[in-house]
Amino acid sequence: MDGQYLPMSEAKISVLDWGLLHSDATYDTVHVWKGMFFRLDLHLDRFLAGVDRLRMKLPYERENIALILSNCVALSGLKSAYVEMICTRGSSPTFSRDPRQAENRFIAFAVPFGSVANKEQLERGLHVAISETVRIPPQSVDPSIKNYHWLDLVKGLFDAYEAGAETALVLDANGNVAEGPGFNVFVVNGGSLKTPEFGVLPGITRRTVFDLCAEIGLPATAADIGPAELKAADEVFITSTAGGIMPVTRIDGSPVAQGQVGPVTRQLMDLYWLKHDDAGWSTAVAYP
Ligand code: PLP
């Protein structure tokens, strides 16, 4: 933060930062697995594009950011980590309400690797509820700029807990399935994959599923998916940097197909983790 490396307990931002007061911020999260960043370039591309679109300015070039992220992980000593880079609007020294006068702030941190699904859920599949909550539409907030507009997703989570499920999917403004708190969703039907196209964050794990499908010759497209189609799918899985590819075996209390983790999901999960050893998709952390 502000050019210094600190223990997490000392990393604090001003209460006047627009990132806190107005969610005026963008961020990205990349993971480190066995000492290697996974697809760091794609995360940096998305982060820098978001900063640019929000008309913020970073105090560092791309190469410096990559080095700072690596230093955070190296200083933490973690071999598997969840690494966040954030740019907030910051605040104005004169208390101006004009965002152009704010001094933007860059923050990065590394914490232990975290997953949406725990070990048991990865083995038996997640139980998901579809919330009636509508995801903030792309006309309001561009979802390709990764953001902290999460009140819809958090409401979805509480709806899911009340329905006895473990996590949530929310809808888009047309009533189709959008995404969940920190993940995209895929359906598998007759060996073909589909993921929502409209109003969702273009996830790097989602992109990775497309890349893996191209490698193994599975058709995959982005298009609308209604709740009924989701529930009638052969297989359903979610994707996130926080956990990778994670199976879903119950939706709104009913099993997906036979309620077992499906073969396509399993194949993609295995391939996803194997790809972490691929030099083309990995960047080593510079540990001392
Ligand atoms: N959708 C939302 C709203 C997210 O916050 C995230 C990740 O945090 C994702 C999808 C998944 O994106 P990625 O695969 O890049 O982690």
C-alpha cells in the first residue's frame, strides 16, 4: 500500500476513500498454486483495462505491478495464495466531490488460497439456489470492469441460505441465469457446453474453460440460459479463480440429472489443475 509492504493487520485505507464510500474501485484476483501464478497476463490485462475505463491512473507500469504481486506472495511465504490487486478512486485532499480530483490508490495483497467450494463440496457437488434477485445490469455497471457492486450477490447468498442451499445464482434483467457471488456458471448438455453471455464478468476461469474445450474438441458457447434449462442440464458447474471448476449437483433442492458429479465436469476439473504445470500459463513467484 502506498509504496510499502506491510503485514495484513497494518494494511488500512482512509474512511474517506471513494473505494469504500462509493464502491468506486476496480480489482482483480489471481491465484498462485505451488509457487506459480496461473494466467497472470490475463488477470493483468483485465485489471488494466478496468482501471483505464474508470479513468483512473495507476502509479505503476504493468511490469511493476507483476513484481509487486510476486513480492507480496514471496513476503507472505505462501506457496498457494489468493492475490488481489486493487485500484480505488482514493480521496481528494480538498474534500472535492469531483472524482477527477481524487488521488487514486493502488493496493495489492496475498492471503492463503481460498475456494468457493470446500473439499467435501468439490467431491459431492455444490447445492445451489437460484435467487429472484436481479444482477445489476450492464447498462448501469459494466460487468467487464471487475467491481465490488455485490449487494445483489450478497442478497442472493442470504436467499440461498434461507432455502437451505450453500450458494446462489442470480438472474439477469431478462430472467436468465447470470452468475453467482464470485463465479460464472456452465451447463453441459449432450456433450456441449454453454455459459451465460449477458451481464456477467468475463471470468478468466470461464475463458480457461473455453480454451480447454478447444483443446479437447468440446463445443462451448456463450448464450442465454433460462432457469429451467439450467435445472434440466446433464451437468452444471461453476468457475472461479477461487477454486477453479466446481461441480453443482443440486439446484433449488432437486438433483442435477442423477445428482452426481458428471464426467465432463470431472475431465475439465482434472485438466484445469494439470494445466497449472504448463509453462505457457504459469509465472513463477520470485521467492528469495
Ligand atoms: N463473476 C463475479 C461477479 C466474480 O466476482 C468473479 C470472480 O471473483 C467471477 C465471476 C469469476 O471470475 P474469475 O474466473 O476471473 O475468477
